[in-house]
Amino acid sequence: MIKRMIVATAALSLAACAGGHSNIDIDELSEARAAVAASKAAGAERCAPKLQAQAVASLYWAAHEIQEGGHATEEAELTERTISKANAAKAQAKTNCAPKPAPKVVEIIKLSGVNFANNSADLTAESIAILDGAVATLKRRADINVEVAAHTSSRGAAAYNLSLSKSRAASVMDYLVSHGIAADRLTSKGYGETQLIADESTRAGEAQNRRVELRVMN
């Protein structure tokens, strides 16, 4: 909102300087108008507000000079400046507003032995030593951010498994935070039964699929 006000204020102030009669809808400014419209469409009012405001200001001032007449040099310079600033605003907007690439998994730290009570997100006593090891690793590697990823077997309803895995991932994350790992380094996500890694025809296979991992993200 503030950035849009900057652009609007610049345009209005130039119009006021021209006595409120600057009309940019004239043939001589068709290319400049098109450039400003293109930069606006590219999101420059939000993502390159300073350059866009300069382009708009130059456009209004060029219109003022044209309507006064007798300022051919100034008209040409202002028109060129409008186009230049609008093109720069468009380019900057594309850079500033470009969606950030999704984080990628660059390493998986397996937390073998982290288990929970049946149908619960409560950690078992045997899991604590493993999580304490994970805490030590994260403190030693203070430059990494991780996703706590929890998985289930396919036994039971898929929706239930997904919900359970989310709760388990959150439980592990809470443990890490409570033992000194900054929350802004962590996220948690439950995958339910969507990423099975073992054949579930045996209990051993099911056990392998019920797992927790720390996914190091770039």
C-alpha cells in the first residue's frame, strides 16, 4: 500500500505542477505511455516502486512540456527518460517479484530408532537418546536448516496416517526446539504413507516405513 502511494503521489504532484491540466494521452507520448503501462503490468508499482515513480513523473512532465510548446529538447529528453526508467522498472520488477525456488533436500539425516506410542505422537523413552544426538548434530552444524519429516506405514486409513504423521513431526520439532535449536531453523511436515521405502508384506517392512528424518534444505 505504501509503495503504491509513492507512485500515485509522484504522478499527482507532477500533474499539480502543470496546473492540473497535464494530459498524457497525446500521440507524442504513445511509446512512453506503453512503456509505463508495461512496467506497471509487470508489477513495478510493488516490486520497483522508485523506478516506476520516476517513470510516471517523467511522463507527466513530458506531457507538461509538450503542452506548453517550444521545448523540443526537453520533450525528447523527458520522453526518453520515461521509457528508460519504465524499462528499468520492468526489469527490476521481474527480478524482485520472481517467485523463489522451492527449497531442495540436499541431505537426509535418518533418526533410526525414533518411535512413538501406538497411534500417538508421544515419543517413547528410547527415542530420547537419539533425539539428543540430533540436537548435538544441529548445534554443531549451526549453518543448516532442516525439515522434520515423519512417515507412517500404509496400515490404516490414508487420511488418518497423514494426520498422525503431521502430529509426530511436530512432536519431534517441539523436542528439538525445547532443547535449544532455534525454531526458525526448523519446519515440520507429515507425509503419511505417501513415501514408502519398504515392502509391507512383513512387519519389518512396515517398521521401516514408520520413520522420522531430518531433511537438510538448501
